[in-house]
Amino acid sequence: MPATSPTAVPSFRSRIGRDARSGYYAAPHRYRLHLSLSCPHCLQIAVTHSLLGLDDTLPVTLLPAVPDAPGGGHRILRPLYEASSHQHPGPAVAPVLSDNWTGRIVSTHTPDILRDMARQLGGHGPELHRRGTEEAIEAVGRLCEQGITGAAQRAGQSGGDPSARDTALATLLRALDVLEWRLSSREHVLDGELTLADVRLWVTLVQLDTVHRHHLDAAAVDRITDHPRLWAYARRLAAHPAFGSHLDLDGIARRHHAHCRGREAAGAAVQIVDWAAYARPEASEPVRQSG
């Protein structure tokens, strides 16, 4: 396996409703995000948080790039997990959306957090999860998860059946071909407006180039690079402050090496995007809070 991640990941999936009857309702400063920018799920949330302009209403605690507790969790999150689940046995992992009023976890489920941020907490930012786009956004998410991330992981496995690796690479390239075709006639992956689908795809491309590429051979990376519109799109979004300012390249590398169980291949030397030109100037190793 090129990389591993904690297996016993807990899931809290409460939602933020529109009014007090929901239990959790939108209120400024009631909730807090706990994010590690080296984690792709957290990076999606951080980008969305900035796009929606939520700095003044939804504070953020930035966590170390590499979890510091046994089992792959963060020590600072342990009190929240224990308050939310009696004798919680698993790791205390990010992302976490917590409720300051009760000291409990609202959600650890990234898609729910993103939807609630966009629909319940969003201020004057873009409408990232418009009515009628739900299925299309979910379809892009599946393409990213299965066609890109999952396929890249299988294609980069150092052992196993070579034909299986070839099949996985073919799956990855087909997914990139679909996206290249889409972006030939539009500025964003769904239509002319920025949506959560763009956030998901951009983070997936960051991971493909900064993590999964390291376990592919040079020929495979060259074929991945041969999607000029897709990678121009990735660079264009990286230049947007809400995207590139959250890149923690050092943290991503340290997190990858902490979990990595595979060998580096020749593709590691073939960088696709110069992410450092857009990245935030310093890593988020100390715990920091905003708001």
C-alpha cells in the first residue's frame, strides 16, 4: 500500500438546521472547526471556509500536520471525543465541527460539514451548493474518490499483479480524460460558477501530485501530466487566495511519510505543478486558533 490512514475512524453526523427546533442551529461563534491542513478532508473544509468568508462567525483551530496521539489522533481533540462518546475507544481525528455551547462534537463527516457551511452558515460568499446541483456535486466526488484517488493508490502499489496496476492506471487516466473534456468548454467543473465540486477536485489534484505521484513511474506521471486544461485549472484555482493560501506542502509531505508504506518510484521526481508558488508561507505545526 502506498499509504495508510487510521482504520477505526469514528463518525459523528449531526446537522446544523435552520432554526432552534433542529437542536443545532446557525448562530455566530457557536461552532468551531478543528482542522489539520495536511489532511485532504480538512483542506476542503478550510478552502470552503475562506470562500464563504466565515472567519468572523466560525472560528478555526489549526492542528499539527502529523497526529500526535496513539492510534493516529490529536491529543487536543480527545476531550471533545470523550464528551461526545462515553469511553470513546478510537482515535480523536480531524476534521471536527464542535459546539462551543455543549462542548460536544457536531460532526466529523466532511460532506455534511461542507453542505452545512455552504447552506446554513454561509455569509456573502459564492453559492457553492446551489439547489439542483446536489447529484452533480456527488458525482464529481465519486469520480475523485474512485476514479482518481482510489485508482492512483492501486496503480502505485509496489507489489501485487502488474495487470491490476495497469488497469488502475487506465481507470485514473479515463477519469482525467473526462475532466479534461469538461474543462474544454467551461471555466469550472460543473458550469460557469464555482461550486463544492471544484473544491473537491482541486484538493484531489493536489493529493495526486504531492502524494500519489511518488509511487508511480515516470511514464505514468507523464501520461497524467498530458491533460493541459485540467492542470491549468488547478493552477488557476491555486492562485485564488482561498485555495493556495491553505497549502501546507511541508505538512502534506510529513503526513504522507508518517503513513506511507510503499516505495518511491521514478515519478516522484516529475513534479506536475509548482505548488510552492501558491502555498502558504509557513506550516501549521503549532496549534493556532482564529476567532
